[in-house]
Amino acid sequence: MQPSYETLSPKTLVGQKLAMSLVKNTTGELFRAFMPRRKEISQVKDQIVYDLRVYPQGYFTPFNPTTEFTKWALVEVEQIEPLPAGMEPFQLEGGTYAVFRPEHGSLDPGIFQYIFAEWLPTSGYELDDRPHFERLYPKGKRNNSDTDEEVWIPIKPTGDGT
């Protein structure tokens, strides 16, 4: 599976977050809290939900599945105010991403093994220090694709000093 390369414009998002690790993964708890409440957010741009991770500096070297990161469940908004109780804003900066669109529906967790162990080392890119995320489309709403999920990995050319 080869990615497309997309330049993302900055986005204003609103949602909820939890600290977790791969070993203590509480994604289900986060989304069970967020999904019923997302309709409380005003001025939502579309129905796409962002499953976003902010990793601490050096998270991947050396990789340790017990290291905590912050996971967000978010939607894009026109403007932040008013914020529902318990929701927070998140400013997603723009930049270049490798975008993987899994075939045949839902996301296979093995895609991350492929991305980090096979694709990335031979891609001519390295990870950029920006959030990683999946875009989750309402079922059957993504145009020209048979998947409802996309994996966005922040990249920069190998050896880029930025």
C-alpha cells in the first residue's frame, strides 16, 4: 500500500483528550465519552472525526509501548466559541503528511506495523514532530473510496534539519 502525499492546511478542532499508552489504551473510553456529545459542538465544518495523537519528543526512539501520549477525539470547527463543558480546543498545524487509505473498509491495526517497519525506512522521509491522526468518515460518505478511514502520518524529507 502506497500513500498519497498531502499538504494539510492548519485546522481548528474541538474535542476531548486522555493520556494513555499503547499498553494502557483507553481509546474506547475516550470515544464513548466524546461521540454522544459531539453534537453539542457548534459551527462544526463536517462530520469527519479526528482520532489524533500527540506524542512526546523522542517517543519513537527508543520505542516503549508503556510511554504515555495524549489522544484526542475531535471535530473541525469554523470557530472555537462557545465551548461545551469538558471540551477543549486544539490547533492542528499544517504540513506534509503521508496519507494511507486502507482498502476494503475498516482499518487493520497491522497498517501501523507496515508504515513504521516497512514503508518509512525506505520512503526517503522521516517522521516530523507533529500530531499523527486518523480521519474517520461517516459510513459510506467518503467519495471514490471503499474505506471510511485514513491514516495521516506527519513527514519531512530524510535529513531535513527543520
